[in-house]
Amino acid sequence: VAECQRDVSTTIDLHVGALEHGDLAEAQLLQEAVLARAGKMSLKLTVHEDQDHNVVTHLRDTGDLNFMLQQQVCTAGSMQKRSVSSYLRQYLEKKASPGSDSAAKRPRV
């Protein structure tokens, strides 16, 4: 939070389980840091009442995680909906292409 440029619009979307007190405490610290930072930074905090540290597992199993990721990946003006896995596949293919820096750094077998 402290290193984020003030003129960059940033929203942190954080999901925590209400049963995990450590995560709730850290979320509160993050919220305080964002409020102290001011500017174009904001925090969207979602507390899941019956969940613990494994909120992401619950979100994945219910299909909510895929939906949330699609919302982040799809641009506002785009009518095309793609699955998150297709974006991941495209990203991995690009990284593995012969001209990419990561492909050059991979050890040859």
C-alpha cells in the first residue's frame, strides 16, 4: 500500500473468512493503511460468515471464484466472455513461446 503511486487508481478486493481471526485482524490493518493512504486507492472487503482461512476453496467449489475472475478479466466494453482458463492458457503459451524471455531462461532438457 505504501509503495503504490498516488495517481494510480487501485481497488483491492479482499475476501476473508469470519472464523479466521488472524485474517480479520490483517484485513483491518490493510483497511487502516488504505484509509491513511487516501488518494485513488480503495478497499472492497467481503467477510464470509461461515468460512475460515480457506475462503478461496469455498469460492472455487461454488463457482463464485471463476465468476469473480471473469469480472476482473473482461473489460467493461467487451461483450466477449471467455473462461479464466482460456486467459491462463494464453498467458502460459505466450510465456513459453521461443521469443519470450522466460522461454530463453528455461533449462533445456
